[in-house]
Amino acid sequence: MDRAFSPRSLRADLPASLVVFLVALPLCLGIALASGAPLMSGIVTGVVGGIVAGAVSGSHLAVSGPAAGLTVIVLAALNDLGSFSAFLVAVVLAGAMQLVLGFAGAGVVGSFIPDAVIKGMLAAIGLILILKQIPHAFGVDSDPEGNVAFFQPDGETTFSELFNLWGHVQPGAVVIAVISILILYAWDGPLKKRHPRLGMIPGPLLAVAAGAGLNGAYVAFDPSWVLGPEHRVQLPTDGPMAMVQGLPRPDFGAIMDTRVWVVAVTVALVASLETLLSLEATDKLDPLKRIAPTNRELKAQGLGNLLAGLAGGLPMTAVIVRSSANVAAGARTKASAMLHGVWLLAAVMFAPTLMNQIPLAALAGILLMVGFKLTRPSLYRSIWARGRDQFIPFIVTISAIMLTDLLIGIGIGLAVGLAFVVKSNYHAGVSVEQQTDQTVIHLNPVVSFLNKQRLRAALEQIPDGGRVTFDGTQTRFLDNDIVDAIEDFVSSASDRNIDVEVLRPEPRTGQGSGRARLEPLVRKAARAVA
């Protein structure tokens, strides 16, 4: 396995880090703008998330930064607290709470998310990226990058925004977006196969450079096609010292305000849940199938949020958009995430004017390609092939996320997935075999309370004077509710002249509570027959 910053891994991680940097730069700014926070607060979180959280995290590919899913929470908190400095105290407290959650082992929550729901989340993020980047590709940049909610602050929705494009299209942006997509397609496909050395140059970096160069060339071709500052990245250009001095700091005098603690708890819980979801999804994308330690990730996020709050930044999570771009760019270790934080810091401190030449349309081309890779048609075909128990939760999760937001959509997907789990368990624990002279009720390896109604229905069909065998030879776990139902039946069997036999597992194969709970039933059935 590659080690971070080894010469071998850096050949993949260095170009990947540049791609993630290009994706993260406008997202950091856009999420800060959408949250009603200072622009630099988004950059601070991107830097801390990359360098600090990236270093502490046990994930090889997850990338942390300001999260679109927290935008509404941040905006509401700022309105409620009335001060960004008071909000920063809540961010620091949220980070401390996440550290506690990590040490308490709360990361296990992520293991209970069904695979169909995680894949639905990835596909939904891909579709959202495509739908949200189409306006930027056409030069309609009224909504900031990072706005992924269905209902937008300007009153539009994801779909209505698309229908309202046509009167505002910028031809120069369309050409740049198309050129960017063509470069990325060629770089990932035919060109790389024919000329492997070209793979050392990141295609997204070339697309961005081509977009900036093309925008400058429009002056000679048609000045009306030139994209103004509102259609490009907009970093502050006040100089490094002014940026640092202009950042707000937490006002710890607000720590006694109960509203600050409410915000802190909300941010800690939501950020932790979104992180665990993103981590599960990133593990699914990892071509090397590595599994990241979830409790360590909560600790990394906690430390990151604590430091980001102290430095004047927004709350962070592991972010699936950045992480999926990292995977798509070929990253192999956490060095890519850490280096992307270094590039963010360097760009803001030393090259803001250069960064401000990057057209949003070129970045839209990159994100459109990332979105397509997340929601490929082959993904839908593979989930369909698994059956409706997998496909329905998958599709419901996609639809719910697209029409609400990430956490609500995941909640709806989980509810539907749970319904199918209950349905499967209802039929899986108990099976009935009707033989010529008796009824055999097979108690399968795990029989839970969910199977009680099915068992009772089978027992009601046994006629007076009949024979019934409870076959528990394969049973490893038997719920108390099932034991009670069988015991009640055995107790009344002699009154109905029903012969009852209970088969228990062999001592060498009996495991868990199955054999222990069947033992008294065996004896009771024997006495009833006698």
C-alpha cells in the first residue's frame, strides 16, 4: 500500500491535489457567500480541513472543507446570534463535542447505512452537480457555487433555474465549458491511452488554463464574449496581512449564551452525520477498497472544527464533492487532501489576481464530468440487477436528496430501506413445510420478534389431532417473543390432541441463545406428548 508523500504516491497525489484545489476554491467561496459569512471564512476552513483534518484523518481519499449541507444552519445561526464572532464560539464548541464523540466510539453509526442508500446518495450528488453546474456552464452565475439545495434563496428551484436560462446565456461561457469538457474527455480517454506521459499533466488544470486563455482571447475576437469578474473566481485582493487581520475571531464572552450551545450541538451532530455518510461513500469509490476508521475521522473533524473556529472559519465536514473529485483525479493517499489545503493557502496569500482570471464556466466543465462519473448509467443497471429490494431504496434516496437536501434525503432513503429489511426478515426467520403426515416449522438461524406474526399464523393452521415439528437444528438465535409463542402452543397442544416435537441444534453446532432457549421447550414438548 502506498504511503503518503512517498515518491511513488506523489506521482498520483500531486496532480490530483491540483484538481481538488481547483474544485474546492470556488466552493469555499460560494458556500461562505451562501451562508452569509465572510468570504475568507470559507477559505480558512478549506485550508484547515485540508492540512489539519487531512493529516489526522485515517481516510486516504476523503477531503474536508466547508459543507453545503451546513449552509442553512449557518445562515439561521448568524441571524439568531446576531454576530459571526459568537457563531465562531459555537464552531469551537462543536469541534470539542466531535472529539468527545470520536473518543466515545460514535463513529459506528456510519456502519448502519445500507449500501443501496449510500450508492443512491452518490448518484444523487452526481445529478445535483450536473443540474447545478449547467447554469454556470451557460454563464448564468447568479447563484453561488456550493448551493446544492432544491429550493434556492432567490426563490427558484433546481429545475426552474434551468428553464430560466435562455434569456441570460453568455456565448463565451458556453464555448469555454464545451472546450473544458472536450479536453477532459480526451485527457481521460484516447489521449492518455496513446500517450501515457500526458497523464502526468492534470486534465482539469489544462481545462482551466485553456478557459482563462480563451477568455482573454475574446478581446480580439468579440469583446462582448469576454466574461467579467462576476463570471470568474472572486478572491479578495487586499494582500496577505489585510486578509489575516480582517478575519473575525471568536467572542468567548458569548459562551454563557444558551443559544450558542444549541447551535454548537446542532453543528456537531449534523456535521458528524454528514461526515460519516461522506466517508462511507468515499470508501465505496476507493478503487483499492480501503476502509477508513470512523472514530478517527470524528476526531479529525473535531480538531479541524475547533481550529477553524479559532481562526475565523466556517464549520467543516468530509465533503463528498471534493472527495469524489479526488478519487476521479487518481489520488492514492491523504497527501492529495493535505496538498490541496496548501494550494488554497498559497493561492489566497500570493496569487489572488491570477486565480481571479479563472472562468466559472471552466470549473463547471470539471464538475459536470465529476457528476457524470458519480451517476453513470452502469450504476443504475447494476442496482436494478440486484432486485427491487435494492433498487427502490436507491431510487427513493436519489429523488429525496434531489428534492430536499442531503440529510433529509438520506433519512427518507433509510426509512424505505428499513421497510424492506423488516419485510425480508419477516419471511426469512420462519419457513413452513407441509408434509403428508405433519407440519414442519423450520426455525432458521436467526429468528427475531419480527417473525412472531408469521409463526402464529402457521400455528393457527394446524388442525386438532395433527402433528407439528419445530425444527431448530440450524437455529443460533431465538428471540424471547418466539420462545413465548412456541411455549404457549405447546402448553395447549395436549388439549387439542396435537403431537409436538422440538428439535434443537447439536451441541457442537448450537451457538448463541438458540440452543439454550430450545432446551426447556424440548422437555416441555416431551412431557406434553407423554
